[in-house]
Amino acid sequence: MTSSLTAPTVPTATYRLQLQPEFPFSAAERAVPYLAGLGVSHLHLSPVLEAVPGSAHGYDVTDHRTIRAELGGEAGLRALAATARAHGLGLVVDLVPNHMAASPVHNHALRAVLREGPDSPYARWFDIDWEAGDGRVLLPVLPARLPEVRERMRVADGVLHLDGQTFPLRAGTEGLPLPELLDAQWYRLAWWRLARTELNYRRFFTISDLIGVRVEDPEVFDATHGKIVELVRDGVIEGLRIDHPDGLADPEGYLERLHGATGGRCWTVVEKILTGTEPLPPTWPVAGTTGYDALRYVDGVFVDAVGADELLDLYREFAGRAGDRGGIWEATARRAAYKVVTHELVAETTALTRIAGRICAADPQLRDHAPWALRTAIRELLVRVPVYRTYRTGGETVLTPEAARGAKAAFAVPEEAAAVDTVRDLALGLLGDGPEHRAFRARFAQTSSALRAKSVEDTAFYRYTPLLSANEVGGEPGRPAVAPEEFHAYCLRLARDWPATGTVLSTHDTKRSADVRAGIAVLSQCPAIWAALLEEVAGVPAPDPHLAWTAWQTAFGFGTPDPDRLGPAVLKSVREAGLHTSWTEPDPVYERAVTEFVAAGPGRIPLRAASEAAFALEPHIRAQMLGAALVQLTMPGVPELYQGTEREYRALVDPDNRQPFAIGADDDKTAVVRAALGLRRRYPELFGAGTYLPLTASGAAAPHCLAFARGEGASAEVVTAVTRLPLRLVEAGGWQDTELTLPPGPWFDLLDGVREFTGGAVKLAELFDARPVALLSRRAVREDTEPTSTVRT
């Protein structure tokens, strides 16, 4: 699969559509005229390959050879592409290389492996440790222990049936009595709870329903990417979003192979979660990330650092030990990591221990490490990986000597702690490059990304909740605020190194939409008001104070009492936190109390109207929403709008945020979106590499203005200016004489249509007299129309 390399078409902006049986290709096709008018250049489609029937997300791929029939098949996709092209739009598609559905019924490749065993031509597709399973694949699909369900099993039509599930049979075993038949298969049917400790195939995170795919094998890559590559070559697809590259054995090798297969024709971004200032590996042949790093910086610049610290103090006092023992983020994250690595990821650490044991047994220099010592060393090093994956960048590694010393503290005998050095060296590739060494190195990295995702995103984010707007993918709850200078430095790096990277505020995976987070973030400017609101609703009894804080804050951001939407989101949060109940060990009594509390309190009481002070926050919440939207749409990178976010969009964690797309009524946010996207589409060169210039206001209220210009240096053509921390601004007396110095004008206000500024010092009180954000352009004045009236400065 090779082709001459051609430059990809870089989108000016993308719009994510969640395809599902209720919203297939034909429905997306009908939405094309509206989306083209909005100003985007590309439609971003959720996965389009064949998936489990009824899937609302498409990540459970079953057949890479075909386009999903429930969405309209390949004909429907090509028709959508043609209609989009006729309206000036291209298609970007979400690609899932890391895993498939572990469904014997729907996954043809897995079904062949279960029927034919390790000799199947498809056996190389999956990371299966046949030796660990005594030559069989563990299938943890039974609702109870085998003796309790065996009587419901039957053989018919050459397959095994159980409660609507079917399993292929090994040739020649159809006539055996049931106990012998089960023992004769290439798989072992087991109670679903055994997946945690006994599983012998690699899965996606801790989801046993998704089995890992070995795309590092060239034949597997070709077989699983042929259809997508064909659609790229035919011009149907112009861009790819790569789902979870950290789950792959060799992400860089995969991306290089993909780049070669597509001939470099695709704008490609990766769902890589960067932690802190962690860089994206510069050698990856991609345009950048999908934008969670940008989300963190945009959200953070609208958070008040002082108020966030005050909220943390209030949270510690309010929640006490009902949260996570003291409310210290680093400690919460570490405890969550231990919980996940010793429970949900036991099968993964056991697999690593087996590989390490085989390597040590074969090398005289590495012998006599006890299996328990290797397992302990693996666990202790994994919980100390501060990022999602152990990449080496510039000769450095996150598996530092300090991490090794911390891991050794778990050993009572120093000589046994030497296992830590062995495991660390294996993970870094310092002890050889044989097949087993490569397998350990890859599996350690894959497990570290699963551990980070499950322990931080899906556990700690629900245990530590002083300011929920910071608990988002890629976020840093322990440091929720970002200073303007830090934001500008980040944007300058993007403009220099990754000008075509993706940026997002809301996605199908965000726990709360950007507009919900904006409402919550305002609380960092008014901790006293938040404390008073909690006093107002103290009469509604909650199962525990941590839950009360989390649920009420979620309800405040959501804005409208709605038990049907808030209830499932809050229930999911307590299950993910795992403090009183969980997905695998549910406590029905506690969960019933949670549901009743939400129905009586957060789902019934309009918290944002509970007091005059709370109601007075509405314009400040609006300012946060509009400011974040305009910044994301005009900062460096390719902005993505999630479906519906061109207007006010309040959504909670999935499945709440994955409803079928529908066109809604325009509002003032839509006007901001249309103006920014229209500018990007008409003048893409203004938003490319090296076109970011921070602007700094002067005066007493200067910290409340975030502003930057786009274009080449002094000849910048676009200026974005937004209000930061608007409530604090009002409390300080407003803008007064604070000014923003614009590059030489004239400057036309695209959000007003009648105002012109000449450049130089502009009073912010005048710039923001109609709304808390401003988008200025020189080209609109020079090339379009003269304003009918002006405001001179």
C-alpha cells in the first residue's frame, strides 16, 4: 500500500457528527446545507466501519472491510461525500485501529479464531496469550458461574447457544456431550467477573467487550485499513482522527505506515492526551492532537486561581473524609492508580509478570527474581508514570531514577527491590531487543495508558471535585487555573510547531459540555456565593457530603432542573468514583439513595435562581461561554465544533451528549461562531503558522482582558479580545480607563456591523460596551463594505 505523497487539505474548521442508526448518512446529507452555511470546511464523522448492530457510537468495529450497513453502507457514505463536496465541504472520519468488538457473533475474525484456534489465519490479529490460557481463549461472557448456566446451553445448527449468544464449535466436536464439548473448544466460557484476573487477551482499557488488534503486523494493518485507504484514494475521505494511539504497540510505526498508505493525502490528528507541558512526539507524521490539550488551556484561562484555592478549602471542610481522605489531588490520583492496578488491571499486570518471568528465566544475569517481586515492581512503576505512556523523547524518560526509588520503597528487603531496576530497564528497552523484550516494552506502555485513563479520567476525576470544570480529559484538577501569559506561551508553541493541530471544547467524550463547564468555572470567582447556595439547599438530605457537593455543582453548571438527565449522570459519577458503589460491586441501597436525592434536590430545585446573588451570575456565565467559544475558534489550530455547540449547548457525560443531531435556533453564541468561522474560511492564511501575536491591555483591569492578533506580525489582520473573570471585574469597579493597544487600523467589529476603530489605544469600556467579546478585522473594512456609522477612538 504505497502512493506518491501529496500535501493534505488542511481544514479551516470541522464539525463533529455522531452517526448512529437514528442519524445515518442520509440524515447527515440533509444537514449539509446548514453546516456549510455555518462556515465549517469539513464534516467530522464518528466511526463508519461495520459495528455491532444498534451501536450508538461505532467504536465496537466488527468488520473493517465494509461500511456500516445501518448507516447506509458505502453507497450512503459516497453520496454524503458527493453532497458535501457540492457544498464545498470535505469529510474527516474517526478511525479505530486499536480494538474491535469481542463478539463471536459479529466479529468474523474473532469467530474464526475461536473455531480454528491458534492455527487460524486470523490468530495473528489479536494479542492472545495461548499459554496462559492452557491453549484456550478465556471468554468472560457468562452471567453467572458455569454450573449455574450450563443447563441453558444447547447445540443447534453447528453452534453453541446460550441466552441469545452463539459460539462457534471446533470441527468434529458437535456430537460430544456438553461437558466434553466445552472442554474441547479453543475457548473457555467463563463468568464475566473472571475477566479482571484471568483474561488472556489484550482488551481496550478494562472493557472486555473490546479486544485489542495487532495493527503493528503489516498483514493485519493491510487487512484492517484497506477500505479506509481506498476511500482516501477515491477522495471520499480527506482527514482522519486516530482513536487512542497510546493503546497501540508502536504508535509511531503505525502512523508512519498509515501516512505511507494514504500517500500523505490526509489531514491526520491523534487522540493523544498530553499531561501538563508534555510535548507531542515531534517525529509523528501527524498534524497534531484532537485538541484536549487546547481544551485545558482555554478552560483554565477563565478560572480564578485565588477563588479556586478558596473553593478547595470549602470542599475539604464540606466533604471531609467522605470524598478521598483530605482533598489533595496528587494523593487522590495515586490512590486511584493503586486501586485500578490492583483490581481492574490485574489481568494486564499478570500478563506483564509472565513475560518478565520468561525473559529473566532465559537470561543468567536476570534469574532468581521471584514472580511476586516482578509483579510488585511492575505495579509500583506503573502507578508512578506521570503521563499516559512511556515514550522516550530527546533521550529522556518518565521512568526516572526517582520513580524507581519510590517503587523500591514497597520492598522490605533491598536485594528483592532489585526487581524494580530489571523491570524499569525492560520497559526502557535497555536489556535487549528480542521478541519477548519488545512484547514487554509494548505491553508495559499499553498498560500505562490504560491505567492513566481509568485511574485519572474515570476514577480520580470523580473522587476529587472542588471545581468540576477542571475535571476534564487532559485537565489538571490540582491546578485548574491558567495565567494569560501561560496561555499565550502555549498558543505561540502551537503556531510555531503544530499550526494545523485540532482544538476542541466539547466532544463525545467530555464529561460536561463547554457551556456546562463555563457555568461551573464562574464559581471560582464567587466561593462565598457557592457556600451560601449549599446552605440554602442543606435541608435536602444527601447520602454523603461529597456526593452533595458534586451533584449540586453539576446541577449549577447544567442550569435547569432535569432529573431525567442529571440522575443518570450523577449515578455514573458515584459508580466511577468507586467510594460507595461501583459498576462491578454495586450497592443497591446507596444507589437508590442517590437517585432519590437527585430527584428531591438537584433535579428539582433551580439552583441558579435560588438566590438573588446566584441569579446575578447569569451574565457572567454568558461571558465565560462566549469568551471560551471565540478564543477556541480563533486561536492557533483547527477548531472543531461538536454537534449543536454553535448555540448554547448543555450536555452531561455520555450517553447524554451523544443524542442524534438536530438543527436548533440561532442565538448570540451562533453569531460569534458564524463570524469566526466565516473569517477562517475566507482568509485561512491568517490562521496558519507563525501568525499569533499576544496583545496586552494596560490599566487597573488589564488582567481581565485576554487578547491576541492573527496575521503576520505588525500587519496582523484579526484581533480577538474577550473578558476574563467578569464577576471579579465588576467587583473591582469595571474597566475604568483600561486600554488595549491595537495594531494600526482601521478595525471593523464583525460582531456589531457598524463600529470601526482606528487602531492604537482603545478603551475597553467602549470595545466591550455591547458584549463581553470582540472580533475585529481589517480586511472586512478594506474588501467588503464601509460601515454606516463608526465609533472613533
